[in-house]
Amino acid sequence: MNKIKNLLLLLLFVLIILPSRGQELDKIPINTVVERVQKYFGVYPVEKVHLHFDKPYYAVGDTLWFKMYLHRNLVEYEPSKVGYVEIINGRDSLMQTLRIPLDKGTGNGYLVLDPQYIKQDNYRFRAYTKWMMNFDGSFFFNKIVPVGDAINKKLGTTITYIPEGNKTKAQIQFKDARGDILGKRKITWEAIDGWDPFDKGKSETDDMGRATITFSSKDKEILKNGRLIVKVEGESASSLVGDFPLKNALTETDVQFFPEGGDLIAGVAKNVAFKAIGSDGKGLAIKGKIIDSKKNTVAEFSDFGLGMGYFSLLPQLGESYKAVVVIQDEERTFDLPVVKEESVNLVYHKSDDKTIQIGLVTNENHFSKIQNSSFYILAQLNGHLIYAAQATLKNPSLLISVPKDDLPSGIIQFTVLTPQGKPISERLVFHQGNSELNIQVKSNKQDYNKKEAVKLDISNISDEKLPSHLSISVIDEAKVPYDDHQENTIVSSLLLTSDLKGYVEKPNFYFDEKVENRAEALDALMMTQGFRRFDYNELIAEKFPQVNFLPEQGISLSGTLRLNTGRPYPNGGLLLSIPARALRKDTYTDQSGRFSFENLVFPDSVKVTINARSNDNYRNLVINMDQSFFPAIDLRNPYTSNEVLNIDQQLTAYLTNSKNEYRTSILIDEVTVTGVVRQQRTSKEFSALSGLSMADHRIEGERLSGCNVLTMCLSTMLTGVTYDSQTLKYYITRNYNQGSRTPVQFFLNGMPIDEPSLNSIQTAEVEAIEIFLRDDLGTVSRMYQNDGVVSIITKKEKPKGPRMSLAEIEAMLPKSNVIDMYPLGYIKERIFYSPKYDTDQSRNTNDYRSTVYWNPSVSIDESGQVSLDYYNADGNGKYKVVVEGIDDAGKIGRTVYYYNVK
């Protein structure tokens, strides 16, 4: 580690100064450029996070397990010790936020996929630290996790879209919960954009449960966010409802061409990269040729895989070039960029054991005008300036060798700048170093029986055996089949996708040594993918990002103590108490009335009380808590391209096993239950809301315990709803982020109310709050011109009792000098259950588990090895062992191992 650090520091100030022309007035010396760039790199550390999941997809009722890894590029600061994981559904609504404590750069988490709240959908897991919020959110960790439903889902579907001009056909097959075909059933359907349908109709399924729906697809923008709602007539009065995104009906294809270094330069032969993608963002197989204005073929090409590749082209001045391509059996023509007469570009030449060779190129005509001109060459890797040089053009091409000894793996960003500090060309090169953890897995046997004990030996055979922190998952691959190329592993995540904007399809494809042309495919990715983590224009102008969030070292609760006149109250005492943790902590305000409780540790959903009653004039004091800030939801994130349209079809094997597993885990012997059945009140009993479908979220009244003012709780508890402090209104989050300012309509026991009336509702009288993020039939939205519904249901009146005492009345009044809250705490600890089959009785049970073993807290000390023991489940076939990890120096590694169960 010290050797790499010393090398980087040395390279920062190595200047290759070649003879140059006279100094220009506005020229910035190379030393100044390096100093300003390094000023940023040395002060703004780069943090990245990665999540390792126990398996790639799940079913409702499962527990999803993950481990968070924090990777950083600087060691001279205290890194974040708190990470965040957000769960976002397929409609870009935030479902839940988890706060993960990090120790030595790692933390563990889980999510119970509760059937009451989770339905079949593609869920996006977004992970970050508060420090990362200071920068571009495009570099947050994102992963799509499909979740199927074998428990509650009453309707199984398979849908295919077929374009027909300005119309699109949707061919759907319907099955019931048992998998039986729903033949000869009447259906009604609506194609909607938000609340309003833009097309609708009726149809009937055939004997095989299939129906064809034809709807208008002329407006492509509507399809991007629209949905198809289909209702199938059920055997009872209720209908079975299918909900499908219309973005999958888009069939647009595009091919883009990227000359290496940025330009087609007349008379200079260079590579030209290309990328062919469909409307889903995924690559398409392509082949074609380049023709000039006389229709002469000057180059031919085909992709290396995933729709990307490159070819060599020698463009001529005054010529124009077109690409004639065959894509999805259709021939199309695309224009190449215009040929430039004068330009200087950066190109990649080759890499050997010692150096990476890059070149500056221009044509003879332009060289005659800029001969002996100086240019600056900068290279950065993971937030380190690894090379800085001033070079002078004495020929139309100049070869530069960049030392790469001991450089870690990752993307190197090479940039050419003018002496005035203006970037003119860029080239990304992926450097494959030897800095990864070398993890090896060995089992005591290669072939096992069901429920047999397994012993795994995990070894770190890297040169430097530093303490390492690993997570290990063992899955029954017969139950969880998956293309490992699609996985975003700790290696592909931290070395590749975390430094690239946009969607990277099958990131692990580029790290599979079995792929023969992976080096060429990876280089094509480097030439076609967007990258702007660092903007040299701003760095050289010393326009650094504004820091709003420091690396969190723990949970902090802060605010301001004021007199009821609004004046800050200095040197005021406050007491924080968390009864569930038996924690009490006090502090005093500063001269501005500010206070802060630092480095708190408490689990989520516990009550926290802050009071100022220790002060003499506490009756006149008001506690104002600071707002917690979280990043806005990035709508239609590029990684939604990984969403699975036909989850029922794609996850058939897994859902079949899930149904067996769930039945086994919940079925018990028949018992007689005595007692009173609690009747749960819902919005369905109110006629004004009877047209709404099932609530998207429900908050039970118990969660409002300790909440004195209802609006203080609603702003944080309403899942999928955003509160705007300027308008004092509530909005559906996904639509609010898109610019909509149509507010939510509140109802109290079926009667519409406005926002000022909310605080007149006593929280103790609330039985439940139901949130409806959409109104399929428009029965409410058309009448009240609203966007979404929040229905507040109070408890039924009890028989009148004695009059309230003064103490009871005072207890109901909100107190400004005492604050009760339920802030976001750390995720509660939970351990993966791994059964032992060491007796005949224990082996005589069914074990349908697909995740056979999960251990996120495996540590390897300087000895470099550790042993683990567990028992197999009932599944036959290959068991897949996945190990990911990081050591104390930041080296990362992953390995996959298989053994057989018969």
C-alpha cells in the first residue's frame, strides 16, 4: 500500500517538459494545473458502496439478505460509518429506507418481504452514503431485484408486445393462482398515463386463456411512463387485475458511433466505436459496412457482443460517411460524424508489462499550423492523479508511455488539455492490475448427500495477507438459475459501473476469463460509455462542489432551542432519552441556540424524546428539530433496463419452490382459537372511496403513538408521498419529481378535508391511515381534481364515560418543550437461520430453502484462512458458493465455487 502511495505522489509532479513555443499570455503553467487538480483530489475523497445479495431474485414471504461494502480512495480522513439503502418499486415510489451501521467499511442488512406490503414487482435497491450526496447521484449503487409472488397473487400472466404501425398488440395469457388456464373469460382494459386512460376496450380470452389487446402507441412519450391495466372476470364478484408497464411496448432501436478521441480527423486512421441499443437500453446484435459518398465500402464491422464493437477508418477530407447496418433483420442507414479538417485527438496504442502507451494525433495540414505547440496530458484513476505531463508536437503523432507499475485496477481517464486548461480530447482505458484479493474456496468433498454437513475452507492467497472481511452465499442453483454475467459483482461494481454513467449491461461479462474477446469488448465499452465524475474545466477554475454533508460518524439529532417569541435560547439544557435502549444523554445549546446529540446508537422505529424542562422558563421554550435530507428519487434510472417483464414466466422454478417452502413454514396443526376477532376498518366502507382499489400502503394507528401533532408525523410516514414546505401540500412522490403540482386529497372517515384540518385530528383516535397512489377508475380524481388519496380512519366511538380530568386534557395538548419522535435508526440485528441435521429426527423434515447458507460477517486474519460449517438442504444438483470481500487496504475480490448434491 505504501509503495503504491509513494508512486502516486511521485507521478503527480513528474513533468515531461519538452521544448515549446513562446509563452502565451493566458497560458496556465503545468505546475499550476497539477496543483489545482490535486487540491481537489486531496480534499474530496471518493466513496463508493456495493451491496452483495444472497441471491439474484426473491419471492414474497422471503427474507432478503445483503452486505454493504464501502470503498474509498483516500486514507487520510474518517470515512462514513453510516450507509443508506433505499427500496424503490417499479413505479419509482420509495418503499423504505434502511440505515446501515458500517464497521471497518462493511455492514449487514436484510429486508423481510412481508406479503402485507410487498407485491410482485421489480424493486430497485439504491445505496449511498451522505458524503456521496454532495456529488452526482448517477454514481450511487443501483440494482434491480425482481420479486415474484406465490402467496397472494391471484392472477398469473405472460405478455408479449407486437408493434403494428401506430398501434401495438399486447398478447396476454391468463392463469389463476393454481396455474389453471382462465379460458372464456371476459376482460376489460385501460391503457393509462398517470390517472387518465388514453385507450380502453373489452375482449375475451380463448380456450387457452389468451387475449389480444390492440391500443394506440402513436405517442411514444406516453408509453415510457404508461401502464396497461387489465381486469379479468373472476368466479366471484371480484375481478382479477393485471398491471403491465407500457415502456416494454417501445421498439425503437438506435446505433451511435464514437470516433476514438472524439473526432473523425481527415487523413488520420483511428478506431471508431459503435453501440446498438433497443428501447430497453440493452445491446442488439449488429453487423454492417461503412460507405462513402460514392457508395464505396471502406470498412465492415460486427459487434463483439452486447451490441458494441469498433472498426478502423481512414476518413478523407470532404467525404461524408454512412453506416449501412443490419439490426433485428432490418437494414438501416446512419450518418457518421462529420470529418474535421483540424483537430488533435488522444488515442490508445497498447499496454505492455511496464507501460500504457497513448498517442496524440493530428493530420499533416493541421500539424503545419501547430508545430511545436504544447499540450498537457493528465490521467486520473479512482480520484488519484497518476500522471501529468507537458508534451510538444514535433510530428503529426506523438507516442507517450505512462508507467503502470503497482497501479491498482480500474478506469484510467486520459485527458488532453490546451495550455489554457481547456480539455479537447479524452480516452478511457481499463487497467487490469494485480491488486485484487485472491480468494480460494475448497470443500472437504466434491459430492454430498442431501442434508449432509459441509465444511468450506476459505483462503486469501494474496501476497499481502491483510485482515479481510467477506460475505458468503451458498444457493441451490437448480432452484435459482441465473446468468452470472448479469451479476454486478463487487469487482465489476467498484472497478467499473461505479465510475461510468448510464447503464452497463451484463457487467460481469467483462471479468469472465472464459470470454475470449472480453478485452476487446471492454475497450469498446470504454469508448462508448459516458464518464464525467471529474470535470477538469471546473477543477482548474477552482470551482469545487459545495459540501452540504460530511462523512457521517453516527446518528445525529440536532436542532435549535428558541423562546416562544422566536429568539434563540443560548446555554439551554436539553435531555434526550430512548427508553427502549435505557439511554439518557444531555447537552447544552450554543450562543445561537443550536444543539446536537452526536454518535447515537438506536434501532429503527424506537421512540426518542427530547425535552427542555430542566430550564427555569421551560414553559416558554420551543424545540425546533432539523430536517433530515435524502436524495430525490431519480425517475427511470438507467438500470431499470434490468426489470423483468414476465416475472411469472422467468421465475417459474423459483416460485414453485417458494410455494412449497412457504406452505411448509406456515402450516401448523389445527388449533381452536378463542377470543374476539378484531374487525379491521378499511376505506372500502366509505362510499366516496369505494371505487378505489387496494391501498398501496397502510399505517396502523399504533405507529402514531407519541406523536402529538399529526402533520409532524405525516411528512415522514406517508410512503410514496412528498410534503412541500413551500405550498404546505402533499404530493405523490413519483409525479412530484416529474414536475406535477397536483396535491393529494385527504379524507377523514370518507369525508374530504383540507390540510389545515389535519392537526385537529387526535392521533390517539386514529385507527389507520391508508395511502392510494393511483385511482384506476378515476372515481375520486375526477371529482376532486387530486392526485392520490390519503384516507384517515378513526376508531369507532366508544360509549360515553366520565368527563376527562384536567391531567388528561393537558396530556392531549401538544407540548413545544418536549418532542417525541421516531427517527430513522439503524436496522435491527437479525441472524440467518442455518438448521442442523445431526439427528435422524431433524433429517426427517422437508427443507425447500434456496439460500442454503448466508454469512455476511466472515473475517480472515493475517493467517489468511478460515473454515465454515453448515448443512445442505433437500435440493439436488449444483450448489453455488459465492464469496465477495474487501481487506483493510481496500483490495477487493470475488470467487465462485461449485459442488454437487445427490
